[in-house]
Amino acid sequence: MKKYITIFALIICFNFINAAFSQNQFTLKGRITEAGGDPIPGATIQLAAQGTASGTVSDQEGNFSIKVNKEGTHTVIIRAVGYQSLTKDLTTGETAEIQLAADVLHLEGVVVTGTRNERDRSTAPVVVNISDQRVFNAAQAVSLSEGLRFQPGLRVENNCQNCGFTQLRMNGLSGPYTQILVDSRPIFSALNGVYGLEQIPVAMVERIEVVRGGGSALYGANAIAGTVNIITREPVEDYFEAGINSGLINGKVFEHTLNANGASISKDGNRGISLFGSARTRNPLDINNDGFSELTLQRNIAMGSKAFWKTQNRGKYTAEMHFIRERRRGGNLFDRAPHETDIAEQIVQQVYGGQIAYEGYSANYRTRYAVYASGQQTFRDSYYGGGGNSPDPEERAQALLYYGNTADLMMVGGVQLTHSMGKTDKGVTLTAGIESQHNNVDDRMPGYNRRIEQRVNGMASYAQLEWKPLERLTLLAGGRFDMMDLKGTYDFGVGETAKNNRTFAVFNPRTSLLWQTGKFSRIRAGYARGFRPPQAFDEDLHIKTLSGTAQFIRISKELRSETSDSFTASFDLTRNNPVRPFSLLIETFYTRLNNPFVLEFSGETTAGGAAFVSEKRNGTGAYTTGVNLETMYAIGSRWQFQAGATLQQARYIEPEAVLANPTTGAEILTDRLLRTPDVYGYALVTAKVLKTHQLSLTGVFTGPMTVPNERSRTLVRTQGFAELNLKWAKQVKVARHSNMELSAGVQNILNSFQQDLEVGANRDAGYIYGPIRPRTIFAALKFHY
């Protein structure tokens, strides 16, 4: 921490020295409005010569001013969320009137995930997909997990019948292969990945940027399947918003979500702060009437804030903080303590997170420097087990032993420099930085003397060159070098303690190109290498139950590192016409996994049969390959259509044993990566029926896949299923600057849900694969000022 404080002090000193010698004496001024004449606050105005640096933003009335070194005419690029970007020549001493056209499908805009710099989405060398409030509102999503399903290559599924653990899968690979970022910082640890996507409310999120296929390796070597960047809401204008959403699930239980958020900006636009708060409550639901829940009891509270301060000398400070507390429980006998039930999985989790950053620009705006520090601390109390309602006193005594607790600390800090050389249309941009990461996990189940301690310290350096040798060609090449020190102690209470102390020095390259084949069409191609060290913690921190007994994960003594080679190629056609915008994306991918991690369940138990043990080991090899398709079309703001599909194969090079009989030793082999369908997709349609009425129809389809049932020791080929959702919304004008939205609808209209659910206390809680929820009728009210 001391070195980060020192770096901050050096940056601040440089900032003041730079201001003292700055010679900016001329000003470009203007006012930005939309087609109806209303001002556009928060628009970004940058000098075209500076490359990607931001010059200033418009204030509440759409006004802006930016200082320049020379008198005369300068070219600026103007961008605003929800509007098409505009390049315009401005002259010092004059005030320009600028009008922006609406970007109905959000095809344009600035993205940061693809290159670790601000870039126009259409000119980024890698494909960056976006889900934002437009998608969240259409799908009536209340959490991040519900809003992530409407992108090609992405699936969110329920992996636990007891605790409702959801997992994000990308391009045929499971959750641990995806790097999840918060405001471009990798503070989303393995523990947070278990329940975190469902804990984050959409009120906290401005947009989600997704890069598939390892094309964002600069953020971390474990971005094998891709990267999901959660961009939190930044204040750009004064507003206040509050709402309530209530749903009746399967006609039996209610779910309520309250949201409130707002922002305040200074008159000059140089300071601002935003706040958000969310509360969600849901009672447990037993769908198959066996006395045990399929949907968990859930109590969730989230709150946070984000603020910025722009200095007079091209500098900007940003600070963000958030707090999440959640209690969830599944099983039976909810009026009793967990250890008094037939089966229970209960998690009480508290998350404290935040970050602080400073970024500044040189006098000619060609050099951007940034320093940042982020952290997230998670505490979790858990219970995985049962037998406390048994008449057998030994079983009741054993039920008391399934309590556990986990502490997880994730810290990230670094410095980044971006320098643009040459002309913007034929220049070179260098991005380089260093980053330090620390993750410390302490997971205990004292009743069984089970303890897992794992500490990972890493120092990374990265560099990237972006070069435009031709006006229509962009080349990108870079790499990241990681030094990781892994220290792990794994004690499963069986009299044997395993150690895993290793040091890794890994270099992972990435390269990509963009060829502008026409005015509206582009071809992209890329390669990236990835790496996963042999550590125990990914989704394995989710301890499921089988036959009323906890199940642990043990790593093989011979477990080696896993590496990957990922290739992507795509063609996209985008015509952002204000009246009829259209977009088509065809993206192919191939990822080869070397020494892939395979989880094998043998039925082996710990001493005395207290818990089942599965082993993580290396396989011989695996690959995923396929194509992602996506199209968007709109007729003005009245009618919008968006759909995507993925066709893929996810296979082991040689069949792998995923189940084994502990008595006979017989193994069940498969060449398929489990829980991975060959086809899946989504569709989203919105239409304004009248001036103030809007209908939204959304759907998600998942094809057949292979799922293990560890209780019966079988592999099951599931049937495909589809979810269809309908929402009606009406806008009501309350006052000049405020309005209200009334909405209602049905989620999962067809009530598509898994038919072969496990039953009873001895069920395999991990054998669940269907939609996250059955049919749900909802109504919502939202007020905006």
C-alpha cells in the first residue's frame, strides 16, 4: 500500500508542475443539443489530434469549453451516451451550436474493454458487445445475472437446487474461464464469482462490456473465454430515480425489489457524485411439492457511491465504493436453524469494495497517465449439510459440524501510460503499465477440521502497440508478463495436509487486426494466449450437498497449469442510419485448452463418511469452436429488434472420466464438456404501440446438453428449453422535468422449467439445468426526475 501512496504523491506533484508551466490560452466553446433542442449534459468533447484522451464534458445546459495551445480552427470529436458521435471543426473565439442524432440501438459510443483505452466501438480492433439500461429495462432485469443473457456466446444458468448458485458461461467454457472486472479492475475474486452476479443490482450498473475469445488478455491471463467489464454508473447530470418491482413466482411466492439512485453535478461540470441503493427480498419456493425448495429464500441489500473531481489542469480524480449484504437459504424447515433441518444450504455474505484513481493528460493531450488502487473484502458464513431432523442422535450431532466461514481479500493497484504518436488516422498508440494483485482466501469448516488457505501475490507488466499503417487498417499487438507466487494449504480433516507452493513466470501475447472493408463493413481477426495456475479456488468454493452430506473439492498432487490458445475472426456490417439503423455480426472462434482442469466425482468420502470428495486433475486436452451471430434493426425509436445465436462444439480431445463407482472402480467417460449445449440464443423486440405505451418481448433458448447426476452416477442428455417474456410499459408525465413509468408483464410465459428435478433430502443439489425461475407475473413502478 505504501508504494501506491508514493505513486499517487508523484502523480499529484507532476500534476501541479504541469499546471504551472501550461500555456493554454485559447478556448473552444459550444453548446450541444438533441434534435428537439433539449441540451445534452455529460457529452464528451475531445481534440481529434489527441487520439483517445478526453478534453472536457458538457454541463447541465449542454455548454462546454476546452482550452487549446494555438489560435484558429481545431477538429473535435463529440460523443454522448445514446447519441451518434460527431466530428466537427471549431474555431477559437466562437461559440458553436452542435446537434447530435439519436443512436437508437447504441451501435456507437466509447468502449474501454477491448484495448484498455477509450475507443469508438466501431473502430476498436476487437469486437466489444454492450448490454445497458435499454436491455435491462426490456428484460425487466433486477440483477446483473438476469441482464447478461442477451448477448451471443453468453449463458447464465442455475447450478444448485439448494442455494441458487448461478454461473456465467461464455463460448462453451465455464465461469472460471471468464475474467470479470468492475470498472476495468479485476477485483471480482473467485469467491465473488459464485453468487456475485446475482448480488449486483442493475441500479449499480451503467453498462456491461463483453469481449469474447480471450481478446482482452491485457487484463489478466485467465481471460480465456473472454472478459466481462461491469461499468458502474458515473454522474453526468442531476437526476433522481426510484422504483419498485414486485413479482408473483409460480403463483405461490412473492419477490420484491426496491431501487433508488441519483446524481448531483456542479454547475461547471467539474465535480459530481452519484448514489444508489437496492433491497431485494424473496421467499423460498418448492416447485415439485417434495417439501424442499428449488428457489432460495433471499434477502439482499446493496448500496454505493461514485464521485469525480476534474482539476483545472487536465486531471481527474475518481472514487467508488459499494457494500452488499445477502442472506440466502435453501432446503426445508425454514423456521428452524440450519442444523435442525433435513437439508440446508445457507450463506450470509458481506462485501465491501471500492477504488480510487487519478488520470491526467499532457498539455497536447497525446499522453494519458493513470494510477489506481482497488480492493474488495468479502466475509461469508455458511452451512452446507443436513440430518438435524433425524431421530438418530448421531446424525443430529453430525449436522452441527457443517457450519463454515470464509474470508476473502482482493487488492489491485497499478500505473498505466498511453501515448499517441503521429496523426490520429495513421498513428501509433502505445499503452504500457504495471499492476500488482493480491488475493488471500481463508476457508474453514471447523467441525471437520477442514481448512483451506490460499494466498496469491502477483506482479504484472504489459505493453501494447496499436498501429494504423493505412487509413482502413489497424494492427494491435501486445502482451502481459505475470510473476505469480501461489501458496496454498489444503486440509480436508482426513489426517493429511496438502501443500501447493509454486511460483510462475508467464508471458501471454495477444494480437488482432481491423480491416475497414467498406464504409459500413469491417473484418477483425485475433489471437490470444491464456493461463490458469493450479489453484483450488474457482467455482469450487461453492460446496454443494449430495445425499444430505457436504461435498468437498480436492486438487490432485500432480495438478499442472492449464494454458490456452484462442483464435477469433469476425465480419460486421453496421449502418447507423438515424431512421433505420442496422447491424449484423458473424464471429467465429476456436479455443484450445492444454492440460484442462477436469473435476471427477468418485464417491470417495472423508474419514467416517462425513463428506464426499471430488478431485480436480488435468485432462489430455479440450477445445471449443463455433460461430456467434447477432443482428439488430430499428425503425426510428418506435420499433427495435435484436437477436443472437451461438452454434458450437465443446469437446475433449480424448474422452475423460467424470464419474466413477467407488466400489467397482468403473468410470463413465465423455468427450463432451459438461453443461455445454451445441446451440443457444436470444431475441429482444420492443415496440411503441402508442406515443406513451411500449411493449417488450424477450426470449432465451437453450439446446440439449450433457449434465452429470452424481447421485445416480449417470450422464443425462437434457431436452432443450425456451423462455419467453412479455412486458408492457406506459410513460406518464408528472411535471416538466419528471415522469413516471408503470409496467407489468410475465416472465417465462410458457412456464418452461426442468421436469426431472431431484427430490427429497438426499437429492443431488447440483443436478439442475433449467431456467432460473418458473412463470412469474410482475408489476413495477418507477419515478424519474
